[in-house]
Amino acid sequence: MLDNLTRRLSGIFAGLRSKGRLNEADVTEMLREVRVALLEADVNFKVAKDLIARIKEQAVGEAVFGSLTADQTIIKIVRDEVTLLLGGESQPRFNWSPSPPTVVLLCGLQGSGKTTTAAKLARWLLKEGKKPLLVACDVQRPAAVKQLEVLGEQIGVPVHSKLDGTRPPTIASEGVAKAKHLFLDTVIVDTAGRLQVDEALMQELREISRLVSPSETLLVLDSTTGQEAVNVAETFHASVPLTGAIFTKLDGDTRGGAVLSVRAATGVPVRFIGVGEQTDALEAFVPDRMAQRILGFGDILGIIEKAELAIDQGEAKQLESRMKSGNLDFNDMLSQFKTMRKMGPMKNILKMVPGLSAALPEDALDRIDEKRIDRIEAIILSMTPKERSNPDIINGSRRKRIAAGSGTSVEDLNNLIRQLYEMRKQMKQLSKMQARFGKGRRR
């Protein structure tokens, strides 16, 4: 997500820090490089031009030039302006209707990921303690209706759908009535898209909006479309009042500059971003935190939030006790892998660590092998419960059986056992150091 832009900006800021005192020529050169980086990331030309002008207006002054902290001042100005560009103060997480159900209307072009996003949003609402209903109004594509039904079943959310010739506005209206009857508090309407914006699409969308009176009308945009996303947003916003945008496919190889452009060009705030194909890969968009990630400052709060959602407090206390005693076993290792998976792909987590993306080689994060965890899990799951709890009993014949059962080699198993023993050794040493330190303080 915006990796190239982050890397470029981090390099520019590093160059500023190495200069010490700055003069006007240094700032002008820095702004030129920032402008080029923004344009290469597919940020709208006018948006990039206006952003650079605002930064320059604030940066030119006696308080900056000649100051020992000039680089920090410039970086703060850039951070504040990018935050403002992305939406400034955080938007309300959701516009709830005073009388349930709250209706969410999703719109966008075909191929933008609306149907998958509908399921992702439903799962996000479940985590918020809501009871959503999905409504399939994309009758132009029966496969989309079936896809929504399958996704709804996977996440445990009911789906209202019809393929008997009923018009989408009627299906949407019936869906809202059904939600009221079932005492469900949120309705997500997945509408039809086209390969390009046309009047038939807009007329159907306007009719659905008129019948269901949505509290949220969210435009789903494919981040790989670049600056065209701004044109799409402007067209939809002119037809139905949008309350926000959701960008999809930000986990892929995309320059992602449209995320920086849409709000400034259309006034439509970004509300969510899709960062993967799974139904849990949807994140609420927080402007200041996104600005920090783009500028290479990381997102520690985001990591903490993911960890809090993933970690079971009871299991964590048990693990802490076992780590202190140095009695780790393969059950503990398996539990840790389960927690890591709940947090999301390791590559995405590492990108949130401040400065890491800029410090590592360009393709280092892409070389992270998530399948290695799959292989380790396969090895552990091929063990008997007794072997997982007591690795010391895993002799030669057991090792051959476990390797064959997991489709790996005995060497892979030996390496894993050595890693476990090394972890035990380190935990015991750490525990002894903490005990000595504690005794010293009590004296």
C-alpha cells in the first residue's frame, strides 16, 4: 500500500536531516522531489500542485531557515498537510440512523470489488456488535448474487436475494422491510455496477436511494485505476450524494495515489480500505494515522489494536507463565501462530512498524514467506498430543512418521525442534536475569 511513495518520501526526509541548517534552495528542491513522488504515485495533478503550494507557503519564513530543527519543522508541515488532505480530523466511524435499521448503500463500477466489500463491511459491523442483513441487488450478474449468498453464509450474516425478475429497487425495499421484521439493525445493499458509468446505472441507483433512504452511501473504488478513480467519484457524487468511499486492493502492487486525491478533488472522505481478499481484511480509515504510514512513521496504534483483537487474555497469561518457567512446547507455538494469523498477513504488520519499510531492501517484505508458517503448522499438527506436550520423546522413528505425515523432511522437523529448545533456553536465561534484578532492587 503506497510502498513506493513511502520509500521515496522517507529518502527525501533523510536527505533533509543530513543537511543540518536549511536554506530556501534546500526547501525548494525538497518540494520538487515531493511533487515528483506524488505524481509518480498517481496523485491527481491539481491535488499535488495545491498540496505543494500550501507546504511552501508555510515553510518559507525566518523560523525555518537557519534553524537547527528546520528538518523537523518541514517534516511536521508536510505531515500536517497530508493529514489535512486525507480528511483532517477523523471522520465519525459510521452514520447511524436514529431509528433502525441503518441502511448502507454500496455503489461503484463492475470489478471494483463491491460484493466482497459488502461481506467485509458486514463482518466489520458484526465486530461492532451490530446485526446486519445483506441485500443482493446486482441482478445483472446472477454470479454476484450467489457470491454474496456464499459469503453471507461464511460470516453468519443473512442475505436477502431474488432472481425471479424482481427489479433491484423493489428487492432493496423488501430487504429493509425484512430487516425490520427480523429486528436486524443494519442493511447493506449491494447494487449493480457497469464497466463504465451510464445513465441506466445512475437511474437505478437514484431509485434505490429514494426508496431506502440510506444513512450511508459508500462508493467502492478500485485503487489500481489511478487518477480515473477521481473521475468516477465525481460522476457518482453528482448523481447520488456520497457519504464516503471505500478503496479496495490496497494490498496489491498499486501506486494508490487516488486515496490521496479523492477527498481533495471531490469532498468525499475515504471511510474504509480493503487490504486483502479475506472477509476480515477491511480497515477503518483514520487520516492522521494513514498520513504517518505514508510518510514512513509507521502505525504503532494500528499494531496495538490488531494485537488486542487477536490475543486472548487468558491464553496470554498462561503463555507468560510458561515462558517464565521455560516450559514452552509445541502447543504454545501453535497457539502463537493462530494469534499471528488473526492479526493479518505478516507483511502488512511489518509495514506498520515505524521506519522499517524504508530501512529494508525494496523487495524484502515481498520475500516474506507466509507459507513457511503453514509448513510449521503442518509439522506440529502431524504430532500426537503427547508429542506436542513433551518434545523430548520425539525419537528417530517418530521423526520419520511426523515428517511423512506433514509432507516435509526430517531435517525440517529437526530445525523446528532446535528452535523450540533455543526458545526455552533463552526464556530461562531471561527469567533468571529478571529474578536477579528483582532481588537487587529489593535490597
